[in-house]
Amino acid sequence: MITRFEALQILRPYIGKDLRKVAEKFGVSVFVNGNKNKGWAGHVLERCISIDPNCSSAPNGLGWELKTTSLRLRDDHWRPKETLAVTMINPSRDVDTPFFQSHLWHKLERTIVCGREWINKEEPKSRLIQVNAFDVSDKELIALVKLDYEKIQQTIRDRGFGALSRSLCDYIEPGTKGAGHGSISRAYYASRKLVGIILGLGV
């Protein structure tokens, strides 16, 4: 079994390489019948560390998780293009669960984030820009994330699950997840600020 440290050591030499070319090497299709395979970059990186993307237990079963996110170059600095889904919110479970016993914390403490270049929807190229793990030794950052988690808990208690919105917090955003604009499901998202911190982008 590959540890999170070993996975980081395998992936970091790919920094600067065009994942489109790596996809060709591994036979991963970026477009299928004219439609983009949205998970293509993650599948490529899983192949880099010899994880079968069709295996539902990987990488969770290895004690860590691999997540990919898109980065855009703005004013000579790489910036996260979007937030990053971490795990679903279960209001009946989460409302009384302490942060360090929560699914959110267990996900964060074992997450590897890979930031890749995003140019446009055609994906002409996509370099791997950075690979990093959530820093479980950063007490200040953990305290800020914990504060957001507890703010979400308090909102559910005081105003109900439907009162959750992305504007509520700075680091962990409780956003909708699911098909259609009428979705009532919510997930914990790492904000663009938090994604930038995890990747060491200085944002």
C-alpha cells in the first residue's frame, strides 16, 4: 500500500509536465464522443501512482484521497479557478459532532490536492502546477477551519439546514451539490482561499 507521503513523492516529479501528454501515454481519454471526461486529470494522476480509477475503494482505502483542481494564471500568479468539494454535509450527523471527530476533518487530514493549469474548455494543454497535502501541523489554519465548521453547525441549529450558503464562511463553504439548481443537498467546499493556502500559492 502506498502512503500519502509516498504518493506525494511519486506525483511531484510530474510538476511542470503537460497532463494531456501523460493522458495519451496512459490511454486516458480527455474527450469521449465530443464530450469532456470531467475526471480525466484525476484519472491520469491516479494512473501515475498505479491506482485503478475504476476501483471504488481507491484511493480512500489507502488512507488518503487525491483531489484535482484547476488553476488560472492571473497577474503572473496562479489562482484557484474554483472551490473544491471535500465531503457531503449530513445535518443530523454533523450538527452535534465535534470538529476533530467529523467527516470533514477526517477527509481534510488525508487529502492530497493537485493543481493543474486550465486554459479553456478545449483543454489544449494542462500542466501540473503544484501537488501538496493539507498541513495538519498548521494550528492557525486548523483553528480557522474549525471555526467555520462550528459556524455551520450553529446555523443549522438556529436557522435550519436550508439557511446554509457559501457566503457564510471564509475557508469552508457550505454549498449546494447535485443536479439542477433546485438541489437541496449541501457539501463542504474548500474555498478558493483555502485551496490556495493548501497549494502554497500565497492567496
